[in-house]
Amino acid sequence: MPMSVTPTLSSASGFLTDVRDQVASLVRFIIMNPGGTSDLWEDQLISFRYIAAKSEGNRARLCSELASAVNRLLEHKFPDYVFDVNFTSENYSKENDVRYTVKFSIIIDSINGVTDRRAALVDGDIKVDKATNNILLNFSKSADTSVFS
């Protein structure tokens, strides 16, 4: 039976095999991919920046385009799983401001007849530092992030 893997640039692990780790890696790539990189691959790549440049004026369309593109990618890459992909927008601050955040929700379930519905991403905030392009993750407290002693 074929197994999906995602290559990494890490010297500790050359590839990811866990589906949830692969989904997190794909989301990171989607956020960091500038878009418009190659005519050869552009129709297969998903770039948050590229989609936002086209649709940021319409929050609903931006979220819908992202969700559709991510759902298509996940269904193609992981045919043994079902994904519930939902992206929503929310005001960035309470001030009268045009900025907004986009919330990613990706739920994974196996299709082998056993219900194993769980978050494909750990709940939290993803922030990109514009100066260094570092991605900062702030996890919410959940069963995935709790430390038991």
C-alpha cells in the first residue's frame, strides 16, 4: 500500500510520514510560498500570498478560495482520509480597521469505516515576523499540547 511522505530540509529527519505533521508542513509552505514562482508548477502550488493579492478585498472569497485549494490538495495527497477544511475571517482588532485575520480549521477523519475525527492542526496562532520571515506558533492548551508529569 503506498504511503504519502513529505520531504523536509531537516538533517534530523529527511521526510515526514505522519499525516498531521505533513498537513502542518503543507500549511507552513502555503503561508510562506510567494506565488508566481514558476509557470511550470504554478497551477499546482498554493500560495496564501498569491491568493490574498487577488482576493484580499473580499474576505469571504479569499477564505473560500484558500479552503477549496487546500481541500483539493489534501484529498489528492491523502486519499485514505477525509478532510473538513474551513477558513474564516475575523477582525484583527476592535478598532475601525481594514485588517483581518484568517483562521484555519482542518479536521481529519479516516475513511476505513472507523471514525477517528480530530484536528489535523494543533489549535493556536500562527504569526509571521515580517522582518525575519520566522513563523511563530502559539499553541492553545489542548490534549495535544499538554505536558503530563
